[in-house]
Amino acid sequence: MSSPKYIIVGAGLAGCLLAWRLEQAGQPVTLIGSTELPNASEVAGGVINPVTGRWMIKTWNFDVLIPHAAETYRELEHAFGVKLYHPIPLIRYCQHSIDAKRMGKRMRNPRYANVLGEAIPVGTGPDAFEDTHGSFHIKQAAYADLPRLLQTLRQHFTTNGTFRDETFIHEDLQKNDARWSYHNLHADHVIFSEGVGMQTNPWFNWLPLTPAKGETLVLECDTLNLPRAIYHHRKWLLPYGDHIYRLGATFDSDDSTSEPTEAGARELLESAQSFIAPEHTLKVKQHYAGLRPTTKDFRPFIGSHPTEPTLHIFNGLGSKGASLAPELVRQFLAYLLEGAPLDPEIDIARYSESTANPTHPDATH
Ligand SMILES: Cc1cc2nc3c(=O)[nH]c(=O)nc-3n(C[C@H](O)[C@H](O)[C@H](O)COP(=O)(O)OP(=O)(O)OC[C@H]3O[C@@H](n4cnc5c(N)ncnc54)[C@H](O)[C@@H]3O)c2cc1C
């Protein structure tokens, strides 16, 4: 019998970071997560991009999120002696004249001064790229090596005896005298960070998750020599060095499977071929796919169950987990450990309790 104060379900980016911060706060934790189940963090590029989307909008809360993300990844690097955080220039190409106009407008907006750099005149970027409408620098971009982060933290928890690599069976979680029993564990709180796995979670499956499939390719191209930067030209191209590139990502809300598809690879390659000069042959080395835990209002799902206050959720990181997770973990732990209020924008209380309709077979859970 073991008595952690917290059980965390799901060992992706969210669950691993939460477990690490709780451990640092001196809280006994057991992390349960299956490495066999699909996992978005494992296939993510980990790109941190302050200006995204067709409308070139500054990421929600960017000025708060990014300093904390950088600090957290650096702290992990220092604690475990691994390289996780890679600041890198980002160059975004305009796709048409409207893009170029929009970019000019953003550049005149003082709110964008810390994220938009100089415009790059047409024809002065790398020869390999199609460049009819010019491009511009985006500042404060980076990528976090999420697979390595997971591997590092899971290994750490395995060594400490606090990680169980297994599938969590929701029906086996029972409430006894205000505590939660799960097999031989007894805990005060359970936190669910299951990514899209929350769709089968009987306590939280009422929240409006809208999974979005994403696919990425690892490419080799011996002839492409580019200055170190992420290039955003409809898709992003991230050079890893040694002629290896990561190309991503597709976005498909209709396919709920997490397997790579021929259509996904075709979309990515056709997109790359439309902006990379034809003499560069792209060889596919790997093909990854996963489901982003995206939400209807593009804000995370954080907080406690409306009728079971010791069951919590930390989910809904969507397509921006690398930027969001560190700061949101900080806010969630301030809520959990110090009783600080949650930002109403992220709190699941924004969904009315009347929509909370747990479907657990035993309604007392
Ligand atoms: C192709 C692709 C590219 C992406 N690129 C980027 C990017 O460049 N930048 C960025 O910031 N974000 C990116 N994302 C999004 C990013 O991956 C997510 O925001 C983030 O990883 C979500 O982390 P999570 O821990 O919430 O979910 P996950 O990583 O999915 O982790 C959830 C974990 O819970 C486990 N689990 C679920 N149910 C159970 C159960 N019953 N028992 C045990 N374990 C369970 C799963 O196996 C999984 O390991 C991308 C996503 C995809 C799919």
C-alpha cells in the first residue's frame, strides 16, 4: 500500500511537468501514464512561435508565458544535464500581398514591438525559397525538445519509484472516506492530464474537447544549406543540422486516429515542394502523427470537478503546449497548494455546472 498525496494520470508534457513541480514542492506524487498509448508531446516539434496563424496574431498571454517557459526549460536543463531549450531565429514568408500589408500593419503596432523584427526585402532571403512577397523576422522564437524532456523526467520518476508505466482504468478509482483508492494507492487528490485520452474519462468527458490531428515529417536533403532558423512558409521547416529537417504540421479536425497517413505526408511534401526550389530532393526519413488536445474556445481546461473537488484536470494545451505548459503549471499549483484563484479564462468553471454530466457507472464517484 502506498499513500501519495497526488496521483497524476498521463505522462505527457503536462503530467510530467506537473509531477516534477509537485515533487519540488515536497508533495508525494505517483505518476501513472502509459507509454504505449498515443501521445502528442512525443511527436510535437515543440516550436514556440509568438506570432501565428493566418492573421499573424500574437499568442495569447505571450509576454507572460514565454519568460516562464524559457526559465522552466533552462531549470530542467540544469537539473538533469540535458539540452532541451533552443532559442532560434524565425522567418515567416508572406504568401500574398495581403500578408505583406498585414505584416506592415502589425509592425506599426507597439504591442508587437517585442516579437516582430525587421522585414526582409523580396529576393534577399535564401535562394532555395520561393520569395515573391518578402518575409520578416519573428523574435523570441524557440523550440523545446519535448521527446527528450519526457524521456528525462520519466526516467527520473522511474528511478524514484514514482512512475507507473501502465494504462489507468477509470472504473478502478474508488472514493473511500474522502480519499481516492486506485489499486494499492491511496491519495488525497487525482489530477488528470490525459491529453485526448480525457474523452474516455468519466468525470471530465463533458468538457468540449475538439482533438486536431497533426502530422510531421523528418526529411533529409543533402543540397539544402540554410542559415540556422525556423522557416515558416505555410508550413514550418526546422533544420536540426547534418542535412536533417523537421517539416510540420498538418491540422485536421476530422480524423480522430493518431496514425500517420499518406494524405498527410502528401500535403506536407507538396507544401514544401511549392516553396523549396525543385533541384532540392527531399527524402522522408520519418513520419509522425498525433492528436492535439484542442479546445472549443482555444483555452486550456484547468480546475476541479464541479462536485468532486479533489478530482482535477490539467489539459487542453492544444497546439501550443511548449509555450503554455510551464506557466500554466505554475498557476495551477498556486491554486492547488496556496488556494490562489484560477484565471477565469482557463478555469473549467467557465463551463456551466449544468453541463457537467459525469457518465461514470457509479454516480457516487
Ligand atoms: C503533429 C503535432 C505537432 C505539434 N507541434 C507542436 C509545436 O511545434 N509546438 C507546440 O507547442 N505544440 C505542438 N503540438 C501540440 C503539443 O503536442 C501539445 O500541446 C502537448 O504535447 C500536449 O501535452 P499533454 O501532456 O497535454 O498531452 P499528451 O502529450 O498527449 O499526453 C497525454 C498522455 O496521457 C496518456 N494517457 C491518456 N489516457 C491514459 C490512461 N487512461 N492511462 C494512462 N495514460 C494515459 C497518453 O498516453 C499520453 O502519454 C503538436 C502536436 C502534434 C500532434
